[in-house]
Amino acid sequence: MVESPLDVEAIEHADSYDGRYHVLGGVLSPLEGIDAEQLTLTELFDRIKREHVTELILGLNPTVEGEATARYIVQGLPDQAVVITRLGRGLPTGGDIEFADATTLAAAFSGRTNLLK
């Protein structure tokens, strides 16, 4: 699930995902007057039930609005038999730790992976 058609294009260009997409058409943003009814959230919830989706990958930008939208989706699917995951976040490849902001470093630490799997 992504925010916009441009996100689909970027993911397709990376050639690392082979699945179906759902485009929300934006994110929740009360300051801009965008609420749940203006996005395709109802269609997403219906589609998850109808198509027996087993995993929902949240491909939202790591912004306050993206986080609020992710929380809304998680709360909207509490009793569903669907695994909800999100794309990894943190330090970009080729980035320098010394130039990373506190939020990026916090996300990098919380999303760390085990190298001895």
C-alpha cells in the first residue's frame, strides 16, 4: 500500500517487489483538511477482506502524516488475519552517520537487523 502512483513507479523501477498495490491517494492530514473519507482507506479495508490478503506492507513516507495514517490503518484492522509490516527506515546507503538527524538515527536503531541469520 502506497501513498501515490509515483510511489508505485519508484518501487517498480527498483524491481524488488512482486505483488499487488493499493494507492491511498494521499495521507491523513487534518491541517490540510484531508481525512479518511478523502482517501481510499475504506476500499483498502474492503479489499483486504475480499481478497484474503495475508500481508499488508505499508509503503508510506516517514512523516508525521504518514505515521498517523499507518496508525489509523493498524487500528482499522485489529481483528483481521493479516500481517501488517512497513518498509525499512533509517540510514540510506552511502549516507554518513554524522550528518543524520535524530529521527533518522532512532529509526535506524529500532529497525536494525541481525547479520547472523
